[in-house]
Amino acid sequence: MHNQQSGVSLSGLLVVAVLLIAVSLLGLKLAPAYMEFRTIRSTVIAVAQEQKAASVTDIRRTFDRRANIDGIETITGADLEVTKEGGEVQLTFAYRKEVPLFANVGIYIEFAGGSKE
């Protein structure tokens, strides 16, 4: 009777390890951009809810104050598109974020959101 071994070889294990490390590093590089987007979106929603009767200038100023507190540097109040529909303020925004990976390689991510989404 011939007993045959099965399993992962050392080279197969190394390939899997390299792939897992690459995916993990990519996730670590991209996570801050997505966390910042979530912070921007929650700030926009909060400003839209509390500034229903305010002017466009006041809305943008309020966003800038909150963005300063939350550490948002990607967009400013001037980047917000402010509309009023049926007595409610609707804020929308869009921006592009570059995430450098290594050397001269990076990823561009386009984010868009608003107070109604």
C-alpha cells in the first residue's frame, strides 16, 4: 500500500501569505479614505438637520467649523452644493481622493454623497 501525502507545499504557502499580506496592506491604505468619507457624510447630515432655516453662507460656515473639529481637510464648506427643497436643506458633495500605494503608483477614489443619502 502506497501512502500518499497531501497538503500545501512551502511554495504554495508562501504565495498565499504574500497575497494575504498584499490585500491587508491595500486595506490598510484605503481604510482612512473611507473613514474620512463617512465622517464627512455624517457631518453633512448633521449640518443639514440643524441648519434648516439658515442662509447658504451660515450653512457653509457651520460645516467649516464642524470640519475643523472633526479633522476634515479634504473638502470645505465652499465645496458643498446647497439646495433648499420644500423647506428642507439638502447638501451634496463630491471629491476625488488619491491614495498613494508605493513609488509612483496610487489609486484615485471618487466619493459623492449628500444629506439625503
